[in-house]
Amino acid sequence: MDGARIALIPLCKNEYIDEEDGDFTIPTSQFSSSLPPMQRPDEKKRRDIMKIAEAAFAARPFHEVRLEEIAARARIGKGTIYIYFRSKENLLVEILREGLGDLQASIERRLLQCPDESVAKLRAIVTELATFAISRPYMYSLVRSVLPRSCETGLSGIHKGIVKKIVEVIEKGVERGDFADTHPALTAHYLLGAVRGVAISGPGKLSAEEFAEHLMVVFGRGLCAREGASR
Amino acid sequence: MDGARIALIPLCKNEYIDEEDGDFTIPTSQFSSSLPPMQRPDEKKRRDIMKIAEAAFAARPFHEVRLEEIAARARIGKGTIYIYFRSKENLLVEILREGLGDLQASIERRLLQCPDESVAKLRAIVTELATFAISRPYMYSLVRSVLPRSCETGLSGIHKGIVKKIVEVIEKGVERGDFADTHPALTAHYLLGAVRGVAISGPGKLSAEEFAEHLMVVFGRGLCAREGASR
Amino acid sequence: MDGARIALIPLCKNEYIDEEDGDFTIPTSQFSSSLPPMQRPDEKKRRDIMKIAEAAFAARPFHEVRLEEIAARARIGKGTIYIYFRSKENLLVEILREGLGDLQASIERRLLQCPDESVAKLRAIVTELATFAISRPYMYSLVRSVLPRSCETGLSGIHKGIVKKIVEVIEKGVERGDFADTHPALTAHYLLGAVRGVAISGPGKLSAEEFAEHLMVVFGRGLCAREGASR
Amino acid sequence: MDGARIALIPLCKNEYIDEEDGDFTIPTSQFSSSLPPMQRPDEKKRRDIMKIAEAAFAARPFHEVRLEEIAARARIGKGTIYIYFRSKENLLVEILREGLGDLQASIERRLLQCPDESVAKLRAIVTELATFAISRPYMYSLVRSVLPRSCETGLSGIHKGIVKKIVEVIEKGVERGDFADTHPALTAHYLLGAVRGVAISGPGKLSAEEFAEHLMVVFGRGLCAREGASR
DNA sequence: TATGAATGAGCGTTCATTCAT
DNA sequence: AATGAATGAACGCTCATTCAT
């Protein structure tokens, strides 16, 4: 049994991992990530469903969420969900795609409006992350906790896009001598992870502003090039 | 055996009769302290199951993990799992409890061995977190997968214990003038979240040492009292 | 739909959040009074299932009856049973409730139509009991097969109702001097037990009429006030 | 669906009934009814188990009785039961066989001691039945409620033996002009059923003597030859 | 002989999904 | 488009039975 060392070393971060012997083949899920956006007879109803479902998926783990319950809460028939979404998993994916898409969009919008200065850009990102974390805290709890197969669904693309944006800002700051960081990608993950950690299990009663401010203190200093007492 | 008089005298005609002592829990020895050297639930087998199951739970989301498959991989009968664990959820909880418990224990051990100095203590914690993240990355991905009910399962207690340890170190550092932090609890969550983020979706090919070192740079600076250009 | 504001705002970080209204029972229409002329649970199908299941429960003991088999015989899906019945036990209870209810109803109907005379009333009851025993003999064999919990299921209520009816008739007869019986409740149980005994293990090839007639002879005499050589 | 009339008319009273299409073949149970009495290493322990199990089988329906519970109550290992009994069903059969055997034996003993007179003989039987019903009321609840396949187990033989004894007494009484009964076998079933009915659901607080006395009044009169106003 | 850990067939039940209306 | 009754594959779990000790 000792020889049977488990081989579940994550081959590919960012994704649920497959096993050594291939027995655990992840069934190719049935969602094309790009969206020939299905006819949406009633866009408002679609949003309703997503809103209700977001709450439900946040309230309990995926396998405990019943579509019947979502339908009942949305005051529609169970079958109706299938007019707007291909499956339960697809429903969640769409919710996350939208949520992360919103976040990505608002980060990009904010960056465009902001002066081309390293700390200001960092602040722009941090502010958006904090606002998102406070206003839609459960979005975070969904991202990876329940979601396998994020590659196929295009979600990891959005996630990577956000990471990339942060990395760019840090790298630009390093170039300019404003920041000192030997591994900006790591730092980007710190930032996202930190925000997520607070969103999920952080202290209650925290305003987005306080949160952003504190993040700026810690990460601003942490990235600051001017000195470096790490010891 | 004569004293064991049966108490099932029908108290009430017309109905099946209940037993004197109500719930009569069968004294399932469940690892009872000491038994005749007969067969006993096998602690090693319990660990085997947990090891296999940890891999399975890491490989796919909770609702796609089949106990039958775990049993097959562990080369035991399906029912055997239920000798050692109350339910599928309990199995996962035990895995997490053990994992988080290990982490907590190693942090505490390391803190005891380490000089009573703020940065050294921070380093001790960071080193353990990084080591854990690299060596058991999927532990992190599990934490929220069935973690509603985390209160009842005692898991959140362990998590809080770890947070508390970090907070203590930061607060002590602040008292001594080594650290500057207006909200240590937030920072503790940043640290845990950051580690988690890297464990789950961070860049591959990262050694625990590199990881710890980089964390120390960012968070060490971020906490550093000596100056503070967050702007 | 705007008023249906989602209440799933995480009240408590660090834990999956519960819903405002707790148990939120889905308004499964379960034969709700009036619905748009859409599909509705089909009362006829319910009866079909009960008919098939009655046969199955009569053919073997409870724990050997397979719902899958009942479903197959009824040519429906296994899940469909659960649309109409809460559980296997509930299915049996409903069968019994209906059966005993029928018996009770037919006894009461017959009593209303019959002249207000002691022997005639006894005959009315006996006739219905005999008819029931001959036409649905397995109903009797079911009565106690899952009848712990008979209180909770309301079955014992029906049974008691029947007993009470018989007792009333006897007591009236005693009042009038037609019957002599010091313990009518006992006699009522004799009658039911006797019928049950014959239904279950009595001689075959017995018509309801013969049976009723013979019962009348034995119990008619047994109750008769006119003389009393019990010795 | 109308044509699909259920064919579960009990072909053979006294046994669970098979279905028209033979799908429901009752698995030949694995107990020889006659007893090469297996080595009984410890006869006392065997009795203990039976005593405990009798209570358990009386307390809940067959399928809810756990051998583990019986073992625990008897303070023996689960496997030990299988030293004394071939299976769970066999355990129940043995309990019933013994119980009914006791009843049969005591009836026969009493009949031998009693004057050769019709009413006295009836009284002998009734007294034993009443005593049995009062002192071991749950024996009755077991006899048919849980037990399929009684033919193969030899139980129905004992039951038939008792019926036969009663029938003999009645027939002798008829021959002698003491009793009038056109169908003694039916009456025998009445008697057994009546006793069973009282044992299971009759009024509480009834002494064996009262019970026997009342039975004699009703059945004594019911069988009495001297007159016959059943109308 | 006695044990109780181990087994695994087999169950009741659920719920995402389909489809007739 | 909308519905919800119907489905049935697939699950978690139980427990009578076996067997190594």
C-alpha cells in the first residue's frame, strides 16, 4: 500500500486534476464556452433565474442545490430553466462568467480612467476587487469551490485575464522603478486570494472603502521599491 | 444473563411496543479504548481510506465522487467505509480536519522552536503555510466544497485557530513596534487567502522555499513599520 | 419579480448562509385544488399503483417487496411512485387506509339501510365483514405487517372506528334485551379476529354468503340473551 | 389497464400467494422444517437468544429488527447467532415453532387430564388459548404478520395441528348432540382468530381467567345445540 | 466456541432532464 | 414559450452473512 502512492499531484493548476491511471476521466462537459447565444426569448427572465440561482449556489454546495427550488423561487416551471440554460452546470457557469466578466470589465474601465501611475493603477484594481468582494461575496465562493472543468467552460480564461491585468500593472511598476517584485504573477494571485479569503471568511462589517484602503497599505508597502526589510 | 430480563412487555396493546431505554445505541466499539486482542477496527485502514478519498475529492467535485470507486481503489468493500466514517460528508470532513489539524500543529510546533522575534515568527508561519500549500495543494480546494455546516463539523474552529495564531503574531509585532497594521485579522485572511490562491491556481513549478521567500518579501514589507508609502 | 428580492445576503461570513424562511417547502401542487388545465397528478394512476402494490404486498412480506417491481408492473418509472407516495411505507399505509376505510364505509352504509333491530344490525356488520374477507383477503394479512406506527398513520383510528361500531350495536342489543354480553369490546375483537383468521388461513372455497351465515349462527347464538348454557 | 385485473386471489390460504405469471417465485427458503437439531453447544445460550429475539420481533416488524441489536442485547457477538441459527428467518421460525409447540403441547396435556365431556373439553382448549394469549401476546403478532413460507418451515403444520384438535373436539360434541355446528373448521378458525385479535389489539388489563370465561360464554353458546335463534 | 470486522448485493430514494400538453 | 408530470440512471447506505482470528 506504500507503493501505491497517490499520484494526484496537480498536473495543471487551475483545474481539477486527473489521476495517474486515467480511470478518472473527466467527462467532457457539454458546454461550448463560446456562446452562439441561444435564442433568449425573455432576457429579463434569464436574469431573474440567474439572480435566484446565484443566491442558491452561494447558500449551499452545488450538489445540494435543487433546480426545482430555483424554479419555485423564480416562480417558473422547472422546464423553463432548460429553455435558458443547457444544464445545471451551465447555469452556474453562466452566473460565474457573468460575475467575473463584470469584475474584469469594471477593472478595465477603471484602469482606463486612471492616471498612468503605478500606485494609482494598483489602487484602481484593488478598489474594484474590494468593491466586488463586499458587494457580491458569494461569487468568490463559487469560483473554484464547486467548479470543475473550468477550462472547458471558458471561466479560467476570464480568471487568467484578470490575473494578467494585475501582472501587467505590477510589471509596469517594476519597470518604472516604483515596485520591486521578483514574481509578479505570484503577487497577483496573492491579491486575488486575499480578496477571496476576506470575501468568504473575513470579518463582517467591513466597508469596501476600508477594505480597499487596508489592502493598499499591505500590498502597497509589500510592493514598494523604496526599501525592503523582509528580515 | 438472568438479570437481563427482557423489558419488551407490551405496554400498550394495539401498537408495536417500544423498548425501555429508547434509543438503545448498540455499543459499536468504534475504536473503544481496549478490547480483547480480537479483531479491531484498523487505524491503518482508516488512513488508507482517507488517503485514497483525499485524492478522489481533489480530483472532482464532491457530488461526482463515488464512494464505490473509493472503496474499489482502497481494495475494500463499500460497507467498510461506513465502519470508519459516518457518511460521505463525514469522510471529507475527517480528511479536512486532519489536514488542517496537521497544518495547525506544525505551525504551533514551529512557533515554539523559533526565537521570540516578530519577523522570525512571521517567517515561521509563512514557511509552514507555503510548505503545506505546495505539498498538499488540493487540501485547499476541498475546504469549501462541502463546507456549509463547517461550524458543526468543527472545521471552522481549526480554521479560526490558525487565523488567531497569525493575528497574535502580528499583534505582538505591532506592540513591539516591529509591525504596523491597523487590522491584523484582515491581514491574516490575506495571508491564508494568498496561499490558497497560489495552491489552487498559482503558477506551477514553485518550490516551497521560493514560495515562502516571496511571501516574506511581500507580507514582510507589507507589515513593516519602518516606513509606509502606500501612496 | 422585483419585489422578490433575494434574501440570501450572507448573514454570516465563514459559513454557508441559510435562507430567510427556513424550510422553504416547494409548493408541490400535490393535487392542489385547481390548476391551469396543464398536466396534473393523475388520480387514476395513483389507484393503479395502489392496486398493483396491494397485490405485491399481499404476495410477500414487506421487506421482500421491491418498489422497482411494482413500478415495472404498473408500467411506470420508479420515481413516479414518489410523486404519489412519500415512501414505501406510506404506500402500504395508504393501501390499508383505503381498504379499511372502504370496509368502515360499507359497514356504516349498510347499517343505515337496515331496520333498527339488533340481530339485523349484527347481520349487516357480519355480512360486510365476510364479504370483505372473501373479496380482499390479503388486506387482512397486511394490517400488521408494517403496523408499528399505526397510531401515527391513522390506521388504528379506522380500526378502532370499526370496533366501536360493532360495540355500539352489541350494547344497543344488550340494552334492548336482545343480546347478553358482559364485555362487548371483547366480542367485537372476537368477530374481527375470527374474520381475519378465516381470511388468512381459513378453508378455501367459501362463499361470502356461507361465511356470513355461519358467522351469524355462531355469533348470533353466542350473543343471544334467551338462554345461556356455557357450562 | 382494465384488462390487467390482478390475479392475486389467494390460491392457497395459509400461505403468501403467488402471482398469475409466476414472476414472483417465492424463493425456497433454506430451512428444513424437521430438525436434526444441530449441535447446540450451549442450550441455555440458545434460549437466551430466542428470548431476546422474541421480544425484538414483537417490538417491530421483521425488516426493522437488526440481528446486531439482538446480539448486543444478548451480550454476545453477532456471529454467535449463526452458531445457533441458520439465518434471521430461521431464528424467527424457531421462536414461533417453540411458541406454537408449547401451546399445542399444553392443549394436549390439558385435554388428557380433562373429563371426556364436550363442554369441558372446549373449556380446556379455551383456557389454554386464553392463557397463552395473555402471557405471550406477541407470539400471536408474529405468526402470520411477518412470516411467509410457513409451509416449508413446518409452522403451518403446528398451526394445523391445533386447528385439528379443536375441530375434533367440536365434531365429537356434534356427534354427541352437545354441539351444533355445520362447519367446525370455520369455528376453529374463529376461535384462534378471536384469541389472536384480543392478544394483539384487545383491551388491556384482562386476566386470562376473565378472558377464558368470556370466550366460553360466547363460543359455548355459539356452539350450543339446545336452540338456535340466529335470526 | 465466540467474535466482530469485513463484505457487497440490493435497497429506497433523489433529481437533472425530457416531452406531451 | 412555458409547464410540471414522468422518467430512470445512479447514488448513498444498510445489514444479513461470512470468516480470519
